[in-house]
Amino acid sequence: MLNLNFHPFPIIETERLLLRQITEQDAAEIFQLRSDPRVTEFLDRVPAQSIEEAHRFITMITEALLESRGICWAITLKPENKLIGTVDIWRIIPEHYRAEIGYGMLTEYHGKGIMQEALTAALQYGFQTMGLHSVEANVNPHNMASIRLLERNKFVREAYFKENYYYDGKFLDSAIYSLLSPL
């Protein structure tokens, strides 16, 4: 079984990015990210309505981190320290060496290969450092940008659930993609 400990917080550096811990100082950017309808279009949840929701999100991910239930990185461009997106490994199932990956980015940074770089780094950490055997992503089947990103990273669609999710008065479908450890 996985024995996880995210202390001290694992800062990850790539060619262009610094993946660091999210703090209360990121609340404005978290609110911007979680309230933008273009970012939340396929997340099937109501966009954030207030900065307090951003603070609650930060509290939630901090508690998950302290309890080793998940880890969420702020994606920042070097040398800036401004949060432009997030990538996280959560819903960890230690006894099955499996977790879910999630990600989101401010729209002005879309199409620049930044999420590809962040996802690669987070997956490498998940497989090499955490010891995960598999990582899954739960995707709205209409989110073609996310599906292309996952497929580019060798994720395979394992399941397609018809109308398994109820949101905004409608039953919606879900697609599950997964990636096995390359190790």
C-alpha cells in the first residue's frame, strides 16, 4: 500500500514552470480560474460566485495535503510567482496504487503547451515519487481539448458512462481515461 507524505511540499521545476504550493495569496487567481465560464464549461459545476469560495477551496486542498489525501500544485511561469493554473493528484486510493488527475488553466494561457509541461511533471511525480500504478481522469466527453491532452499523454479511454452524472437539470455522460505506470 502507498505510504504518502507531502511534507515538505514537493516543488517541481520544469523548463518554463515552477509548480508550487497554493497559498491564501493565490485566492484572487483561484477565484478567476474557478469563476471563468470558459474554464468551467465542461466541469459540470456552478462557477465560483465569490472570493470566499476560492478561500474555501484553498482550505480544502490544504486539508487534503496535510492528511496526504491529495496534492494540488499552483502552475506558475518562471520567474513570476503568479498562479496561472492548477494540476492535482487526488482521490488517491492507496491500497490500489491509483489516483485521479485534474487540471485547469486561465484561458489566456491556453494553447501554449503549458498544461502539457505541467501534466508531464505531475505524472512523473505521481509514478516515480508517489509510486502510483495507474492514474485516471474523469472527463466530460464533449471536452475535446482535455481528451486530446490525455490521449497525447497515452491515456486510454477505459469507460464511458451514460447519464451517470446529474447537473443543472440534466443527466450527463462521463468518460474515464487512464494511464498505467511506465515503470
